[in-house]
Amino acid sequence: MSHLTDGVIDGKGHLYHRLFVVAVVLKGLNGLTELVAGASILAMGHAGLSGIVTLLTARELSEDPTDLVANLLRRWFAQLSADAEVFAAVYLLTHGIVKIVLATCLLREKSWAFPAAAAFFALFIAYMSYRLTLGWSWSIAALCLFDLVTLSLVLHEWRARSDPGRRTGSL
């Protein structure tokens, strides 16, 4: 057992460690979701994806042919190029694999994973912040906030690991 889980860090430090574990597990599950989504896009191709979009919107459009979301989804998909689909699939696959590897290595307390995860989350926060300057999105803002919290927990955990006698829970 590591010094983080055997009681050396108590109080707030123990709470931060638990939050760290929860955030990293959620990142790993998110990575798994991205991996499945990316593989699905590649496996189904445009025709398969078109069928899913049609299936997802058919009921809503049968009840309300002017439904804004369903019509926007169908129009957006109709304009999606094959290159954009491949880009999305590759992006999701790589992003998912990186998240799964980092989450696994963070939970196994591999020392190299802490700076790697910190750099990865910082770069992604910068990218999402840039995207927010182009146009506001609540979902991107929420993901950015979650990545900020995760980054601070990774940094806290990294500092706590480098100082076994650390008893403070401050970030």
C-alpha cells in the first residue's frame, strides 16, 4: 500500500485522495466511452451512422415535424463529410486511449503518470478555453471545469506523493 492509502495523510488530505480517485475513475470511464464511440464511427461508416440518426430522430419528427433539435441533428449529419467522420473517430480513439492509460497508471501510482496527466489536462483545458472564446457552450464549459478540478487533484496527489510526511489537505 502507498503512503497515500495507509493513513499517513488524514483529514482533508484523505478527502482529496478520495476525490482524486473518483475523478480519475470518471476520466477512465469517459475514455472508455470515447474509445467505443470512435470505434463505432469507424465500424458503422456513414450509412450506419445515418441510420442511427434517422432512428433517433424519427419518432420526434413524426410527432412534431418542426422539432428544432431533431431537424438540426439531421441537417448537421447530412453536411458531415467522410473526412470529418474519420477525424472524429481518430480523435475519439486517441483521446480515449490516452485517458484510459493515464487513469490506469494514475490509479497504479506510476510516477511518470502524474506529470503526463497534468500536461494532458492542461493542454486540453487550454484547447477548451480557446473553443469557448469562439462560442459559448455550457457542455464545453462544464468539461473544462471538470478538467480543472481533476488537474488540481492530480497536482495535489503528486505533491502529496513527493512528500510522504505531508499532512495538509490544502490545494
